[in-house]
Amino acid sequence: MSDKPQETVRLSKRMAELGLCSRREADSYIEQGWVKVNGQTAVLGQKVTAADRIDLDKQAHEKQAQRVTVLLNKPVGYVSAQAEKGYQSAAELITPENHWSGDTSRIRFHESHRYGLAPAGRLDIDSVGLLVLTQDGRVAKQLIGEDSTRDKEYLVRVRGKLSDEGLRLLNHGLSLDGEKLKPAKVEWQNEDQLRFVLQQGKKRQIRRMCELVGLRVVGLKRIRIGKVKLGKLPPGKWRYLAPNEKF
């Protein structure tokens, strides 16, 4: 057996791979002296191997504990990310007035919770339902990281005729943008509504999949991401992800 040197990567990348935080957060923690590698305070740009032990100081854990994740029932007409073309950003709905009275998280609203919220996944402007906005890079990585396996469930109202072969293709066999899609789970919910469960999220993926088999989408609602359901959250209202909830 040869002693092959272990591959090294940037510390911030390794921290993100381990789910400790996002790369940007990692750089911030390193700059503040809150990261140790094998017991030694880390420096920005440091390289590490998979064998190196990485620890976060108490201050970093406290900083992470202050970060919130909110769940919004996005209405039609709002964009998921930055405001554009005269349309408002979904994040503008995160106000004390729109905080759902049924929120059981016991987290008290603070003005700082409105800042730095980024969508972890998107919903088209004409789609509704569960949208996750978070200050926590770990949550974003879980939901939209390259190796994310969290599935997402949608109810999709359609017009047109769907053959048995078309339904089979929706489940597996379609390509978009020159790339084969991952297997999905697609079945009839009722006579004009399909239930989709996907593990990926290409731009307007469900609408484009439906077009390929002769269907037109007339309504699309996301009702679940991983283990977290939209539930009774009313349109335009939001709640906190509770400390005991996990995607």
C-alpha cells in the first residue's frame, strides 16, 4: 500500500460539505477566529483534508441559533427572489401583520428576522404554496445544494388529455435542456389534478414537463418540502420553522 497524499480543499468548502454552515458563513467565522482545525485557530484560505478535525467556537453556534427560517404560503403575483418587472418579492410579505396566528414555534418576531432572508428554492410568479426563506446557510444547502435529496410535492391542475404513455413519461423518460430528468412520482389526484413529487427543480420544470405530454398547467401549488408541509398556513401568511422541525 502506498501512502498517497490526501486531497486538500479550502476550509470553507469543507465546512459547507460537512453541513456546518455555508461557504460565505465559513469565511466570516474564520475571519472572526471562531473556527479551529485540529485545535488550532484557522486562517482564511486554509486548506484541509478529510482527516482534519474542524470545530466551531461557541460564538459561531450562538450566531447560528439566532438565524431564522420562515415558511410562506406564496400567493400568485410575487417573485421568489429579487423584485423584478414591477412585481414584488415574496420576502416583502414577511411582516408582523402577515405572521400567522397559528404559528406554534414560540419564536418571537424581531425586525432582524426580515433581513438576509434568501429563498431556498423558487416558485414561479404564477405558482402558489410553500416557499422557504432562510438566514441559515445550512438550511439552504439541505434544500438546494447539489447533493440535496429532499423531495418536493405539488398539486397541479391541468387541461388536456393525458395518455397512459404520457403519464409513464412524466414519471420517467423526459428530458429538459438536453438533460434527462431524474425519476419523479406523478399520479392523478382527481379528474383534473395531478400530484407531482420531484427531487429536482429546474426552471418551470413541471409546466415544461406537462407541455411535452400535451397538457397545459392552469394551477400549481407546492404543499410539501421534505418532511415539512404547508398544512393550514393561509395564502400570504408566514410562520417560523420550529426548532423541532426538520426538512
